[in-house]
Amino acid sequence: MRFKNKIVVVTGASSGIGEQTCLDFAKRGADIVLLARSTSRMEAISKKIRENYQTHTLVIQCDVSKKVQVLSMSKKVFDEFDHVDILVNNAGFAIFGSVKDLSIEEMEEQIKTNLFGAIYCTKAFLPSMLTRKRGHIVNIASVAGSIGVPGFASYCASKFGMVGFSQSLYHELKGTGIGVTVVSPITVKTNFFNHPSFQKIKLNYIPPGLSATHVSNAVLRAANSKRLEMIVPFYVRGAVWLIQTLPYLLNPIIGIVFRKHMNNLEKTDNQV
């Protein structure tokens, strides 16, 4: 995978998959634009990149859920670089809770960041890619973009949307020189579960997570791939296929398991 002198924009770059992706692209000679809401954390990552890999970095504070900030950010990027080669739409988060318990603002916030953030950034950088007839957009979705999980309705909606958006864009851009690949991992060992809403979940209820490095490696492969979707790890594709092919058999089982857990959580809350 050759990324020497490529310009790579990474959203959600302050931690987890985003941080590791920045480091791994930089290790291969790419110049990195780091985008996130936490400037101090990005500055520390930027310093690490410059000291270890001697590539150019640009840190921009940006809440991708706000299109005005994305527009301002893109102008700063093009003031520094004349183009962008790779866009990694990674920013995202989840709030655990049933639809009846989450506020509409909590649900909107997830969808705005996870889905509309990717759409805003794509709209900001796609015209330049089309002009140059080259580039690649890597969208980070999730296995939750193929399987509806109780307690994660808003998050799943955003990731289902990310997969659908990526599929449509992939077909629209066929033959233009711009690639689109969606990376869909299972759970990842990052600060994803640091949100207060996860405090009452027993973590043994959640499947073992991948390392951020594992997913980052997939992102780098995706940036050179002609494939539409990469499910990580690869064998999970079989589970997704089964659920989509035999929903009448597997959906009831999934529902029973998750509803049991949700009911146990409600009983615990009522006892407090």
C-alpha cells in the first residue's frame, strides 16, 4: 500500500480508529489532515506524527455534524493543500438506550454526527476529486449497519444509512476515477463505550472487540480497493449473510436475547 505524499483527511481523528488511521497513513508517507472536536488531543497526535514520520499535518477543530463548520474546515484544507486524495469519514458515537427512553435530541445527535457528518464532508471534498478524476472515500460504518440491535436504534439507523449512502455513491461514481469503500467492523476496543449510557451494561454482553489497529489496517486496504464493502473481521460476513438470508429464523433469537438483557436493565433501575 503506497501512500507517499498523498493527502488524507480523517474525521474523528482524536482517538480510537481515527487516531490509529492517522498514524498508519503517516507511517506510509501520507500528509494528514486531522479533524475532530478535541484540539488538544489532535495536537498531541500531530506532534507524534511529525516526530516519528516527518510528514506534514494539519489540525482543524471541526464538529462534522454542523455543515457550516464543515464548509469552513474545507476552505482551510484547500488553503493548505490544493487537493485531497483520500477522505476517511470516521467520526461517530453511540448512546445506549431504548427509543422510548432516549430524547429526540440524543437520537438526532447520533444521526447528525454519524451520517450527516459523512455526507457534509463528502460534499465538501468530492468536487475537487471529480475535477482531478482521482480519489477515494472510505466510510466507516459497522456491522450494526446490517443488523438492527435493540438499544442501538439511532446508531443502527445512522450506520444503515451510511451503508446505503456508500452503495449509492459507489454506483454514481463508477468510471469517474473516484472509489468508494465502506468498512464495517464489529465492536472495537476504543473509548466508544465511555459514554455514560453504557455504564449499566455488562460488557460481557457485548462481543469481544477488535483493536483499533485491526480496523485501521482495513481502512488502508479499503483506500486502495475497488470493493464496495469490507466487513471486519471477514468471517463476520457469514453471520451477516445468514441474518439477511434467514431473518425469520434468526431475528426472533436476536430479539429474545437483547430483550432479556434490556428487561434486566429495567428491573435493576427500578430496584435502585
